[in-house]
Amino acid sequence: MEWMRAPVRGLGWKRPLDMMRTRVETKAVFDLIGQLERGSSCLRFDGRLVGRRS
């Protein structure tokens, strides 16, 4: 899974692989994957929800 090694905008430009060290960071990765699967347009900045499609 090459995408796990690349910086991701939705994770603050961190690599998902690097964020699998703590429970909170792992949840952030899984949350982002869920948003992508649902086609959500939620935008995250520093872990805060800043925009959402109605």
C-alpha cells in the first residue's frame, strides 16, 4: 500500500504509516479513510472540522 507512505493533506501532510503509533492517530487515519469511502467533503485542519457538505 504505497499511499500509506505518502504525506496526506487530510492528516496535516503526515504519512498514514507514521500515524499508526497511537490510538488517537490511528483513529484519525481510519476516520479519514471512512470519509473518503463515503465521499465526504469534510475538511480538516489541525484535527478540527472546518467545513462540511450539507
